[in-house]
Amino acid sequence: MIEKTLKTTTGKLSVKIPTELNEVTLGQIMAMQQKPDLNDIEAISILSGIITDELYNVKNIDDFQVFTDTVLALSHQIKQLYNSEVIPKEVVFILYDAQDRQVQKNVKVSHDLSVEPAGAFMAARDIIAEEINNHIKQHGDEDWQERFNPSLSACCQVLAHYFFCRATGQKYNEYEAEEFCNEIKKMRVTEALPIARHFFSCYPSLSKPKTSCWHRLLPCWKNGRVSSRSRNLNISTQLTHWPAAM
């Protein structure tokens, strides 16, 4: 962390921001990504947790130079992180119990990143499929795997479904898993991003649309009804009129 006390129009302001990427959360990077025209002071605001209005009251803009240099260095580290294949063995969540007490939960990260239970798997699969298919629609399918980078929002959602049960010990619930995104945003980006990207890179089959069992069985069920009715009534014309009755 780098900390500096700045003079403002009303007094002094202590500003502290991370100097290393492992001190930055996924939520902070997401907040910066959501602003394509982000300026230096807004970036410092997100990294320091100090609202921009307070920073805009700093008397000497040159006082921000030490922070802007740090922000630039962090941006270079983020680019390198996108290519990182180092997956953490364990992540830590700080949650709250029913008595509103802090509880530390250490969660081991499986190397194969299999998703349990079925609801979490299906949700992660759909998020991955939509993200990849949107990329292909915009940029084409030629060498898409080499050029594809999932959005941080999609990464956050996939991790929320993956970690919800493991971290909370609760039964899977789609809506509560989606709300768990708030906890995922608190993860170090150096942990969250490699895990999420591994999902996208090692589960290419998840990007393929899946036909539900119901849609596969329905034609067979219809054919079975046709054959049964034809046999029972012994009337050949029923086969012709049956689809209309359906």
C-alpha cells in the first residue's frame, strides 16, 4: 500500500491505495472497467474507497502524481494476470453468521473445478455459453479461443455459483448464489480471475447449447402415443389425424 496525506480546501485527507495487484479486489477492477472514460482521480477513488468529491477538493493536483503512477503500474499487472495459469489451492471468505459475527471460511479450490451440485453446474454452463456465443457473434468464430477474454462480470457470476455452497455450507439456491456475487467481488483479483478463466478455457463443452431431456423425450413420447392409439383402435387413418389433434 502507498499512503499520502494531501491538503484540501477544508483540511487534510489521508489517501491510501494498493501498490500490488494481490491487494486489489475483483470488485474494484470491475468498478473501473465499468467506466470506459475513467480518469485518474476516479481510479484513485475506487482503489482508496474515498469518494471523488473529497478528492476533487485537494488543493494541488500534482499531489496525485504518486498515485497515478501506481495506477498505471497496476494496469500493466492486470494485463499479465489475464494470461496467468496459476490457480490458488485455497481461498478465504469472511462471512457473517446468524448472530452477525464474522466467520472465516477457508475453501479449497479443486484442480478440475467440477461444479456441484447440478444447479450450480447448469447456471455456470449457461453463463459461459452466453459469454462465448456473444463473443463469436461479434467477432466471428475463427480462432475465437485465442482472442476471447470473458468479461469480469461473467467471471464473477460463474464464481458465485461455484463457491456459494462450498463457502456457506447451504443448499444450492439460484437466487442466493447470484447474490453471492457481492462476496466474490471482495476476492483478490489475483485469485478470482485465474479460477474463472480456467472455467472458460477448460470447459469448452459448456459453451455448447444443451437440449433438455424434455425436448429430446417429447418426440419419442408423441410417436409412442401414435403407435399405441393405432394398435388399440386398429384404424389406419388415426396416424394421419393424430398430429392435428395434438
